[in-house]
Amino acid sequence: MSETIVRPSEASSPPDPVLLAERTARFIRDVVVPVEREIVVDGRRMDDALRLELVAAARDAGVFGPLSPVEYGGFGLDFRGQAHVLIAAGASLVGPLALHCWAPDDGNIHLLADATTPAQRERYLAPLAAGEVRSAIAMTEPAPGTGSDPSMLRTVATRVPGGWSITGAKHLITGADGAAFTICVARTDAGPTMFLVDADNPGMRVVRRMPTLDFTSAPGGHCEVAFDDCRVDDAAVLGEVGLGLEYAQARLAPSRLTFCMNWLGLAVRAHVLAAEHVLGRHSFGAPIAEHGMAQALVADNEIDIAAARALVHATAATLDTQGATSSAARHDAAIAKTFVSEAVWRVLDRAVQLFGGLGVCEDHLVARFLVEARAFRIYEGPSEVLRASVARRVFRRLG
């Protein structure tokens, strides 16, 4: 008999995250992985209908919403608890989508839980946390607009009677196509500000889905979005006028750590698949697993995974004990994101190599894993920018 996971609304404390992770792993194996194969191998499209189907299955299995607030049916896990569950969810490319712990909704749930008014919580956070809708956050712009440097923000929001007018161009906006609402970051006279823009606002338009390497786990694509005299009222301001970058920073450490947890789960699965393959495949008169060079690849994968796992759990502890917006949290999350993104890439690359010619054939999935994971080293901060921020904190500490 399987254990019963009691949600915190029905109990005095959060569930045991290890037990919840075990249940999540079974759900991913039995329900999600077959769907993943249909997407990667058979060409089934990952769209909102399929996402909602997976969300319903996760809810039925008692594993939905590890990041959602307790009041909206979440588990109330701290970051250390989330690490166990999200690594388990990440074992499939679409596992985090099924549990509703994937970008950009993961960071947006955290942001909305902290910055919304009661009316905004009911209108935006409640359906998002329940997995009924998707969201987007529009920050990145085509050159010469902002990318990693927020001071280059060019989208402008100006005061008009009854509210604001937003004008500007955004691109690489994850999930914008089909999102129920978008959080737009724009310049005002008081400084960068966040605005909640409904999908049916005539001043906001999804121009196109950009053709990117990663598409399996992004039902709304990565899009170009245009704001043309986009009118919103004062109630659409998220948080305080002029504090948009502070709110953006507040979601960064949790979002970076969530990325690490999810992608680490995929690396673990690829490692197991590759090790099983070389145990059963023979060459030169012996199982490949007995050849020293294959053993070195497997050992290096095990080492990278152990180090990445340790960093994830250590960073989660920092966020829990010192707060997600603390300098220590930003520092540790930057370190973790840099190392884990590169370690995951190494693990997946070695897994492809261990599969040999089959490694570049999507029948065995590791090829798709590798392609999808390439963006991990760029999203939520490129490794080069994160290294620079880590170095600056070191110098400030010494100076």
C-alpha cells in the first residue's frame, strides 16, 4: 500500500518531502515518461490541452503544486523540501510542467505571492497557483534593449488619464503565446515598474513564436511580444511604482534554484539510462561497462551529479535560513546556477557519448535532453554574467 500524502491544509505541518519525492518519482515514471516519449519520438505536440491533462493527472496522484502557496492547495514546502520533489519531477522533460513547477510560472507564483494586493491575488495568483492558467514575464528586449543588463530597459510606461500607456518591444518571452496574463517590466519616471497585462488587452500582441532549440517543455513557446499604447489602469501595477527591478531580483534566486533542481533530475535520469546501456552492450569481446574509458565517463557523471546535488541542497538551506532576497541567497544561487547548468550539460553530453551512434537518435531521448538543456546556461542569467556577479561580491567582501 502506498503512503498517503496529506496536504498542509489538512495537517499541522508540511508532508515529508522525501515521501512526496518518492510518490513524484513513481508518477513521473508511470504517467509522464510515456507522454514524453509520445512528444519526442512520435511528434505529439505539447500544447495547453496536454498540459492541463498532465496537471489533472498530477492532482489525482497527489503530487501537484509543490511551489504553490498552501492557501491555493500547495504543500507548503520550504526550499529544502522543494529540492527533493523538484529533482524527482525533473526526471522527465515535461515532469515540471505536470507538477506546475516550471518557468516562468515557478518564479511568477513566488513573485505574485509576495507582491500582489488582495484583489490581484484573487484575480491572478489563485488561478495560476491552481494550474488553471499559464503566465509570462516580459523583461528581455531586442537590441539595444535590455538583456542581462536591466539598465538598458527601453519599454516605457507613461501616465495617462485613468492609468498607464505601455509601449515597447520584447522578445524571448517564455510562454507568452496562450498565457492568461503577462507581467510587463517598463520604465516610468519613478523607475522600472511591473504591470499585470491581461491576454485580451488590445495593446499587447504576441508577434510570433521564435524558433528555438528547446520546444518540448514550452507550450507557449518563446515569443516576440509588442506593446503599442497598451492601456492598463492603476490596479494593474504590481507592487510599487519604481520598484520593478527589486521585485525582479526577488524572484531570481528561487527561480534559478528551481531550474537547477529540475535540470538536475533530468541529468540523473540520463546518467542511469547511459549506465544501463553500457552494461548491456558488448564490444571488443566484453561489456562496454568493463572498458576503462566508458567507466571514466560514468564516474565523471556520478561526480558531477553528486557535486550539483550538494550545491542545490546547500543553496536551498541558505534561502530558507537567510531569506530568498538576501545577499547570501543571491550569491549562492548564482554559484549553483553556474555550476549546475554546466555540470548538467557535461552529464548529458557524456550520456550521448556512452550511447554511441544511438545517442544522436531521439529514440533513446538523451539526444533531445541535450538539445533542450543547452538554454539552461543562458536563461535566468548566462554563466558569464553570473561569474562576474560572484566575483564582484568576493571583491566587496575583501574591500
